[in-house]
Amino acid sequence: GQQVQQSPASLVLQEGENAELQCNFSSTATQLQWFYQSPGGSLVSLLSNPSGTKHTGRLTSTTVTKERRSSLHISSSQTTDSGTYLCAIETGFASALTFGSGTKVIPCLP
Amino acid sequence: DPKIIQKPKYLVAVTGSEKILICEQYLGHNAMYWYRQSAKKPLEFMFSYSYQKLMDNQTASSRFQPQSSKKNHLDLQITALKPDDSATYFCASSQEGPGRGNTLYFGAGTRLSVL
């Protein structure tokens, strides 16, 4: 089965709304990283958060290692947040990051 | 300025031909990687290198051969191209090798179309 599962697959967000993206993984993660992929395809690292809670700007990630899950909270969303958010984990020595399928954030235009 | 340079940005090839995708990183990192992203599929890990040595290869086909001439270079040679090879190929790097909890940084990708 898929090692990293993300939900929802897509999300429509109105400007100013908050959103919570979920990442569940089937193996113990020694590293967990959230990425943003722009509509043009470029990939940007947002947060590295293998455990606990981390903040950067309007983003908060909470990872509960024992429960093999992580969330990414986007507060006060903006239209520029649209794109795909990817969760990726490392599962041990010499293992590279394995990615989930992502959550696509779609702006709700007035 | 981009710190991980991939060339070319776009590439069109005919079935059966051979192409080389170029990647150079100027982050001073010791590990480099190749990932592939096909339409509607997650990013797939292909290769990892640490200090110019192959760490892991998750590519089933020997048609894909990474080449590391310098620590900050990791090119990808693809032979006998097939239409199924059409994808965006991303190069990435990290300070230390895979499995060490490093942050991964990506290049802008090379979009390959095989006709």
C-alpha cells in the first residue's frame, strides 16, 4: 500500500479561511518534510518537522510520531496559497524521502 | 539566483534516442538525488548519491544511469527513450546523505516529452 497518504486530495479555500491538511504514514518516520508545489511545478520546502509543532509564517505543522501522522495548518489563506502541498518522509538510514500524492488547494474566486 | 540548476528546462526526444539531463548544485551539499514526476502520480524517488557514491537506486530499468563527475554535479543519462519516460525530472540535494533527517532542496525540473 501507499506509504504516505494525504487528505483531502483537494480543497477549495476562500480567502481568509483556515485549512488543515493531513498526512498519515505507514512506517516510522525519522524525518518529515512539507513541500509546496506551485501550479508551474516548482517545489519549495516549507517545514521540516519529524516531531512536535513548528511554525513558519501562517503555517503550523504538528507531527505525532507515535501515531504516524502530521498536519499542516494554513491560517488566513490567500489566493497565492493555491497549489499542491506535499508531505514526505524518510524511514531510516540511507532512505530518501518518499512523497504522498499531495493536497491541491484551489482558490474560491468571488 | 537558483542554487540548483537543471538543464534543459524542456526537452523533446524521439522514441529510441538518448538524452542527458544536467544538474548542478551550489549549496555546498554532499548528497544529491533524482526524482521523477509523471502526470497524476506522486513524486517518485529514483537515485541518491552521497559524496559521489551511489546510496540507493529505486529505478528498475538500467536505461537510467546517473553520472557524477564532481561532488556538485549529478547528471542523468536516459537511453532507448520510451513514451512512458515522459515526465518532469527533478534533481535535489541535501547537506548530508539520505536517512539523516536533512532538509531536501529541489531544482526547477526538466520536463521531458518522448514522442
